[in-house]
Amino acid sequence: MKFRTAIGLACLLGAGAALAWWWQGGNSEPEPQYRTARIERGVLTAVVSASGTINPVASVQIGSQVSGQLRDVLVDFNSEVTAGQVIARIAPETFEHRVGQARADLEAARAQVYVQQSQVAARRADVTRIEVNLAESRRDLQRKEDLLERNFIAVAERDRARSLARAQEQELNTAKATLDVAIAQVRNSEAVVRQREAALRAAQVDLDRTVIRSPVDGVVIKRSVDAGQTVAASLQSPELFVIARNLRDMQVDSSIDETDIGRIRAGQKATFTVDSHPGRRFEGMVSQLRMAATNVQNVITYNVIVTFSNPEGLLLPGMTANVRIATETRDDVLKVPNAALRLRIAGLTDTAEPAAASGAAVAAGGRGASRRLWLLENGKPRMLEVRAGLSDGLSTEVSGPELQDGAEVIVGAAPAAAGRRSTVLRMF
């Protein structure tokens, strides 16, 4: 009995000791642990990030200017073509018939000109004959008048000569009018000939258009038709092929938000990545900022063109590119991780006095808003007010009278030990 009582007392004493140890350990405040980074001096480049699509610098959409059935399609995707090369043919029979009809109409019009010209020659001969007769009649009238004055002939004979002369004058006027009409008919027939010639040329042009040729040197990046398909060009030329002039010099059409567009200038360097080549960074240059805005759900963006060389042919039209445009670079500046500027320590942020006044930070130079850093000195955080400057999205330029290269700044809380509470840190 005594043995059992002793064992029970020992268990109670052990449990009490364990409970006391847990109570003291659980309520003791451990030293907070922080993650830190060093203030570094170096180069800082501000960038604007955007996404875009890779496209050829110049691409040509090739369509058909005439309607008909495609008899031959002579190129395929990725085919290299040269300017003037035949890439497709439309069945030409209908257009050949039109050319034949236009040629026959032209021949008929030319024959009509020959007929009208012969009529002009006949009317001109009539005018000449009547003019000769009229001249003879006028001489005869003059002779009869002289004879009448000397009473050699009767008045009636002189009157007959005068009537004949007047009749021939009227006949001459009529002949001249007929000649003018014949000349006008020749001119009209000649105009008809020119119309028929134009119709023949138009028919020949349509016939030539049944042979579709590449207008440029390049690569076929799109083919929308197959042999046997009917194309209709009544209202709008149908797209048959798209040919990229050059896949060695390409561009990224990127969309830049209106808040960043003021920092973009032609000539700025850019880098971009694509999902098809992870880990590889490609270089380019801003060549154009297009002023036409795009509004999608009240979000305004502008198209910025980044040109680049593609000598290896790794990048293809249509790929999505993640673009970073370098807008400004500063050398030999102090910079800290952005996390250090977003840090707030509960219980200290609102009560601690900054190590340097705001005015001192301004006097020290720099630009941008006044921000706070937490320095780690002898294991304790100390707040320091600084000026934030240029940022590349990961690090930010800072300036202030007490900043030193290599100083440790707090960027977050270290993982707390098991069973212990850590000082609360917040990021904003």
C-alpha cells in the first residue's frame, strides 16, 4: 500500500513540474527573428512590362480579283516564293471567251470605221464635183448677163442661168452638210473602236488575273484555299494566301497601358521572352509608338512596336512575347529590395520615430515619395526614412543621409520556432 502511494505522489509531482515548465515556456516572449537583405550599390534600370504578339515586319495578303474555280494551288504553308512566281491558277475558259468576244467586237468596229471613211471620201468627191459645176454655172451666168446688157439674149435665158447657179449653190450646201455628217460618223466609229479596244484590254487583264502571282519575295505563312474551291470577288477580294516578306527581321506588337506610355520612346532597348524557349531572353528595340488608342472595357492601351532580328528562325509569327522595355538607367545608386519598403512591424511602425527626418531625406537628394526602411542593428529593428527613386519592379533606388552600402535592412520575418510566437510583420 505504501509503495503504491509513493508511486502516485511521484507521478503527481512529475506532472506538476511539466505543467509549470510548459506554462513558463509558452508565455515567455522569444526574440523575434527577421529575414534581411543588404543595401547594394549598382546599376538600376526602370522597365515597363507588357505582353505582345510576334509578327512579320511586313506581310502581304494575296487575294483574287476575279471570280472562278481554282484549278491549281502551287504553294503550301512555309513555301518560299519569289516576286512574280505563279502560286495559283483560276480556270480561264470563261475569260478566254470574253477576250474572244471583245476582239470580235473590235474588228467589227474597225470595219465600220472603214465603211464610214469610204462614205466620207464619196461625200467629199460630191462636194468637189458640185463646186466645179457651180463655178461653171457662175461663169455662164456672168456671160449671160453681159450678153443681156448688149441685148444679144432674152431676159428669160439669163434667168435660167441664174436659177441653175442658185440650185447648184443649194446642192453644194447640202453636199457639205452630208460630208460633215459622214465625218462625224467616222469620229463616232473611231470612238467605238477605242471603246472596243478598252473592253479588249479589260478582258485581257481579267484573263491575266486568272494566274495569281506572288507580288513579293517571302514565305507563305497562311494558305486559305485548296484546288477546286470557288472564289468570289464580287464585293471584296477573298484572302487566298498571306506571305511574310522576311522572317529574319520581325517585330513584337505589344500593348502598353496608358499609365506607362509616357515613358516609352523610340530607340529604347527592350528584351522579351517566349514560352517556346524558356530561359532564353531576346533583345530588340522600340521602333514605333502608334498613337491610335485601343479601348477594351475602359482600359486604354497603345500599340508599341519592338523590332528584332531573327537570324536563327527560332521565333515564329503569332507567338506570345513577354516584353520588358528599359525606360531609364541609373548608375552607381543605392538600391534595396521592394519588400523592404513595403514592410510594417506591428507595435513599432506607428510609435517609432524615424532616424532621419523627412526634410533631411529630401536634402540628401533622390526623387519620389518619402518611404521607411527598417535597419537591423544589434538584432534590433531601427526605422529610417528615405527617398524612393527609380524602380525596376524588384529593387528600388533609395537615398538618405544615413544610408550605407552593405547595411542590413529587414525584408520579412524568419520562420518562427515551433511552439513560439513571433513578432507580427505586415506587408502592404
